[in-house]
Amino acid sequence: MKIPQWYPFPMRRWLLPLLGLSLLPLSACDPGSSPEAEKKIVIAPAPATTNPLYPIPYAPPAVKMGAPKAGAVTATTQNKLLGRGVNLGNSLDAPNEGDWGPMIEPWMFEVAAKAGFDSIRLPVRWSTHALEKAPYTIDKAFFARVDWAIAHALSRNLTLVLDVHHYVELFKFPAENHDRFMALWKQIAEHYANYPAGLYFEILNEPNGAIQAEWNKYVIETMAIIRKSNPGRTVVIGGNEFNKWYKLADVTFPPGDKNIIATFHYYRPFCLTHQQPVTWEVGCRAAKDTANVVNSDVAKTWPVLFPDSKDPKADAKLQQDGIAKDLADAAAWSKETGIPLYMGEFGVRGKPEYGHENLTPPKDSVRGAWAGYLVQQAEKNGISWAYWDLAADFYAWDTTTMAWSEPLIEGLIPGYKPSTSTPAPTGSAATQ
Ligand code: BGC
């Protein structure tokens, strides 16, 4: 099975054979209805992928249930709680977890919390785990797997954003998938209705393709469904063109709803962040290049995309000013509308795209400098953020060394010194 050519992301690759759901070692667990009830998520034994270096118990600690009442939280306060975050990308958003790389493991939450991250964004591809036909029931074992991940985050005081990710058929054929999308949200919203205020919903990752013409209708309709069972839940909503900040102005946010955070994704310059289909240096160069700039001192720590430049430093500044302007423009929109902003994705590939293994991604010093500058600008403008991704292709955590990439973590969480301050992971057993 191959992701079709029209697929928008630079992620076309051979997919691994579908993992049978029987491989997911989980048991379903309903959120329960009594408010304030303690929820112990019951999970079957750990999968073989649990890392012995980080023997965190596979079962998450209990999560205190209790839904926020309508009006109990405001989006501004909730956005502060998002603060600094990281995406657990390429896991539950793959057709089946494991197809695109990492299985989610307990140590991921642990290292993120220890480093000082405030939140996790959990991309989830519900559409490959639900019936194709009405009533479009979501697989129980899959729900349990998502419950498990949410519990690992919330129990460590990590706020969690749960989205609907990669519903590619909906982008292409909105009319045919409309009812199914709404049915998915009804089930998700009802399933998590009793969860605490630290769980946020994000209605759809990166609208693109045919759905864009109708996006505002989808926003209003989905919000009506969510609000029925979750009157007090914080919801994240973005705009068209893969969540561009300049498309937020076109979104019709549900009038009067004060519990909404707007989101955008930032991957500029794309030739740096995605290096497709060439190395970032070549992709970002003009035709007549003098290799000097790429090899200059500036380029070791910052992408210089003006190779004919006589002054790499000045051009690096131009790039930084461009980023600063984009984020200031986004923040101006937020100020005008009163809707707080979340930069839910940004990142630079650290591994070449599947099928392009001969390509060389930028050095971590460049990736870290770009990410660090971006988060400075975001924070200056009151924008919360989540780096894409923790441990997959755009990694901040390097699974080959099982440690943070130092330039990345220093850029994202300034002052955190992984070499000296990474504590020994806690927990005594890999399985319960
Ligand atoms: C997509 C990922 C992709 C990332 C960077 C995300 O929104 O879901 O598949 O790797 O953006 O392009």
C-alpha cells in the first residue's frame, strides 16, 4: 500500500503491513460518569518496544476526572497552560501506530515533563480506526490506546491537545465524508466528556484541498456537536492552507464562544524545514550559487537562503526579520480578535524523507537555531507552541542516542542542560 501521489505531505512512503489491532495490548475503559472520580486506566502488558533504559511503568497513573463547567476556564488562561509543547508526531497519526516510526512509549511523556515542556499535542488518525459505514463506530481498542496516552500526559501535568489528523479522504471528498467526520467527533467528544480541563480538542489538522471552500460550515457544525457534551472544554481551531496564520482572518469562529484557541503552523522557509526533494542547501539556493554562504560561519548556525549574497550576516538577519514579522502579524490578528494563539506545529527535518535517504538534512545547530529563534518570537508575542516532533523525522529527542539533541532542546527550552540535568527516569518496572 502506498500513500497516493496527490498526498500533500512530504511523507509518501511504503507503508508497513497493517498491524492487526490485536497487537495493541490494550483494554477499553470508559471515562466513567461520576465527576471527580479517579480513573485508573487498565492496560494489558507492555509491548515489546518498551525501552529498558527508561523503565517507566507502562500503565499510566490515575487521572482525576471532572469536566470543566461552561465558563469555568478562559481561553487566555488555557493558552498559558499550553505554553511550551511538543508533538508526538508520526505515531497515532500514521495509518497504524508504528507504520511511520515510533510507537508511543511512557518515557516520552517523562522526558518531556522533566525537560520543562508544559504540553503535548497528540495527532490521531481516527479515520483508519472507525467503521466506514454508519454508525462509524470507533474501535474500542484504539480508544483505549488514546486514553492511555492522554493519561500519561495529564498525570504528569502535561496539558494535552487531541486532534483529528490526516483525514485525507475528507480533504478530497468532503461531501462523502461529512457525516462520518461529524460522527467521529460526536463519539470522541462524548468519550472524553468527563475528562479534566487539561484535555483540549482540536477539530481538524491542516484543512487543505476541497474542504477549504466549506471550512467555516464545518467549524460551526463540529463546534455545535462538541459543545453538546463538552460545554466547558477548550477547543483549538485553525484556518485553511494547512493552518496558515494569514488564513485565520477567514475563519468564522463560533460567535460568543470564549473557550477557543486559534492555531497556525509555521514551516518557513519550506526548503529548509522539509528539504524536498533535494538537500536543504540546494533546495534553498538560487541557480547561480557560490557555495561560500552555505559554508560560512553564519550558515553553520542559521539557514542562509541567499547564496549570491555578499553579506550572509545581513541576509540571516533578513530571514529572522521575516519570521518576526509573520509572528507579529499573527499576534496582531489575535489582539484584534481577542482569540489567543497557538503555534501547534513548526520544525525542521532531522532525518531525510523516506525514499530520499541520500539527502542530507541541516545540522542540528541550524535546526536548533531556527527553532529557538521562532519560539523566542512566539513567546514575545504571547503565542504558545508545540514543536513537531519529539522522536520521529523532525526529532528533538534523538532515538539513536536516547537523549535530547542538544541544539534543539537548548533552542526550545533555554537553560535546560540535558547533559547535566537529565534526571534518571523514574519508575521501577516496565510492566505492571
Ligand atoms: C503532518 C506530518 C508532517 C508534518 C511536517 C504535519 O501536520 O501531519 O505528517 O510530517 O506536518 O510536514
